[in-house]
Amino acid sequence: MVWTSGSLIVLLLVILLLQFLKLYWISRRLPPGPKPMPVIGNLWTLNFTFHHDRLIELAKVYGSIFTLWMGQTPVIVLNGYTAVKEALVTNYDTFSGRPATPYIKKYASEKGVIVSNGNTWKQQRRFSLLTLRNLGLGKKSLENQIKDEALHLVNVFASHEGHPLNPTTALSHSIYTVTAGMVFGHHFLTEDKVFQKLNEAIVAVINFNGTPWGRLYDAIPSLMNHLPGPHQKVFEHLQFLRSHIEQEIRNHRENLSVEPQDFMDYYLVQMSKAKGDPTSTFDDNNMMQVVTDFFVAGTETMITTLRWALLYMVAFPEVQEKVQQELDAVIGSLQKIQYEDYQKLPYTNAVIHEVQRYSNIVSVGLVRQCVRSANIQGFHIEKGAIILPNLTSVLHDPTHWETPKMFNPGHFLDKEGNFIKKDAFIPFSIGHRACAGKHLAKMELFIFFTSILQAFTLRLPKGVKEASFDYTFGTTLQLLPYQICAHPR
């Protein structure tokens, strides 16, 4: 058969029409939302990103629960504390799944902790939490490691003698040192090329999913796999990360200690214990992915949070001064910070919480999947539906925060200046899928932040009139490079 150009155009139009009718028919069973286009869904109108502010704007039009199309896949967005809580807390078991989106498959193949499901997720999460406790989480041993690294960080800052510095490399090395010590049993040197490549790889891997290229890959993976672009570089980074972890596994297997010294040792022991158990998910693939999860989720998020925290201090010097006054009065200038001190430092504790609330570096959070049909706020959500809880809409919910668009530590203080907890404070998400490493993250954030402010007054470099909060949008909100001056107190 010979096809004319006119025939091909007619055929294309018919295909597009059928696709549009299919989307329209499926949309009738979903919560309302903007009309999708064939092939790309709503990605064009979203500028190929699920930006939290855009989702909040759409909620004003379509309500707290609405549907967006990621290519051919509908995603049900939850906005505001009430909707998010009803799904992730009240119906925590129903919305505990992770969808196997194309990039998630590429990243983890449904292994590890972050994006696995069922028995794999339960076993790997339970083991990871238990092993973290064995390695000192909640004990002085791990806290002392963090304090030692905080002291090293202070010394690095001091070496600049008040001259401008970009804190990112020093922060990255300190956080990686803590994580590598727990997982690998050894540290990286700042100038180590492996450390530098790992840092670059982890930043690329964690942030790709939130970029326009990441959304495009999830929409049309079969085509994107054969096209050049930034996504191919991300996959190279992922392969480097896996290769490094595979080498660490080989080294640990060859030099296994009688008593486990780090996470990999504990995992190898667990694999040996579970050998022959048909229900066991402990194998090399899951081990490699759990370690990948530790580094991807447990390092970059903390580095990013600390970068926002330090920038807020130079942007709001009156807040920095009040933190330092409280530290001086309660701790003093020479005594080491203890994690338990947060209970005696209500204002400082409030500032740290406000940093997490106001910046909300994880933006919209990770997608969930409905493992059984459910009803949320009058909408029927079918089994298998992909759910996107917009965390920013909770952390900036005007019904729960007095000044949601302002940096205001008073959100966490009562009239007497005592620290108060807030239900809508969910930077680590909530429910079954809340961040497994949140207790370690809280300890690191408190000790690093207070150690820096105890030792230095942070200011903008001469000639810089105001702090810039420009960032690149990915899975986390990455501040553009900036410089500060750390003046010894």
C-alpha cells in the first residue's frame, strides 16, 4: 500500500482523536483537573515539572484533590493538611505503596527501602532501622562521631579567617563522612576523586526525577531510552554509584570482621543467617540498593537543608543573634553541644524547625500508590492509582500557620517562648512511608547548625547587599552556589 502525505496526516489525526477520547473517558472516573493532551498529558501546561506552587494554584481551581496526567498516567494530587493526613495517616495502609514508574524501575528495580513494596520493603526497612540502632543511633557513640565531624567542620570554616567561602563542599564532606563511617566503616578525604564523583553522582540521581527531563522520561521512556540528553548522563552517574558500592561489598566480604563494625558487615551477617529461607529478601541486589538509598536520601537532603539554614541566618541576622544569645546563656561559648540540649533551647529548636518548614527542600514529596480502593473526601480512588501528596501545601497551609509565606520561628513557640509541636510539620512526610532516617537527620541538623552558630557570626561578603534564594527545581530544591563569611565570635 502506498501512503500519501495526506493519508498519513489523516491517520495521525485519527490516532490523536482516539487518544483524546480515551483520556476523556478515563478522566470521568477520576477527581477533576485540567484537560490532558494526547501523549504528554498535562506536562506542557506544568512546564514539565510538578512544582509545588503550581500545584497549590491548581488546588484553588479544582479543589484539594485533583488529577494531573503525567503523559498517559493519571496522578492524583493531594493538597493541604486535611487531604494529606486523611490519605497518609487515617488510611496509612491503603496508601503505603510505591508505584513502579519508569525512572523508579531504572533507579531501584523495586529493591531497597525507598521505592520497594510488600515483603521486600518490610524486611529491608525493619532491618535498616534495627541496624542503625546497633550502630549507635540514639546512643552517645554515634552522637560523638557527629560532634567530632562538627568540630572538623568548624575548623574548616575557621581556616578561611572570615573571608568569603562556599560552604557546600565542607558541608558535603562532613555529612558524607558520618554516612560513610556507618555504612562502609571508613571516610573519604575532601580531595579524594571518588568522594567528588560520588557527590556529583548522588546530586544528579536524586534530583533527576523532579526535572523536566525526568518527567519526560517517565512519560515516554521507550523513546527517551534511545535519545541523547541529560538523562543518559544521570544513568552513567547511577552506574558509577552502583559500581562503587559493588566494590565495597566485595571488600567487606573478603575482610568480614568477627564482630560487625558497619552496616555492610551487619547485612552480610544477615544474608548468611537468612540463607535457605524462601521468604528472605536479603541478597546482594537489595544490599546494594539499601546502601544506595542511604546515600541518596540520607546525605543530599541534609546537605541541602544546612545550606538553606546558613543562608537564612545571613538573610535574617536578628534571628541569628537570638539563637546565639540563647546558646551563650544555656551552653556557653566553650562547651560542646549535646543533642539533648535541644530541650533547653526552645528558640534555637524553633528556628531549626522553621528552616525545614519554610524551605521544605523535598517540595512535593515522593509518590505513593493506592494498594486497595478507598474513598477520600468524597472521591473514589481505585486500586493502583498513583498519589502525589504536596508536602509544601501542608507546610504552607494557611489554616495551620499564622504567616505561611514568611520565615517566622514564632510558628513553633507559645506566648511564653516555650517550644510547641505542630501536627502540620511534616518535612519527613508522615505515615508508614515517613523517612526511616529522620532521627539521624534531626541529630545531624541540630549539632551541625548549633556548632556553627556557637563559633561564628555569619554575614554576607562585602558588596553583596542581600541573600539570593534562587534555586534549581528537582526532587529537592537546590540553592544556587553562594558565599558567606564566617567571622569567629
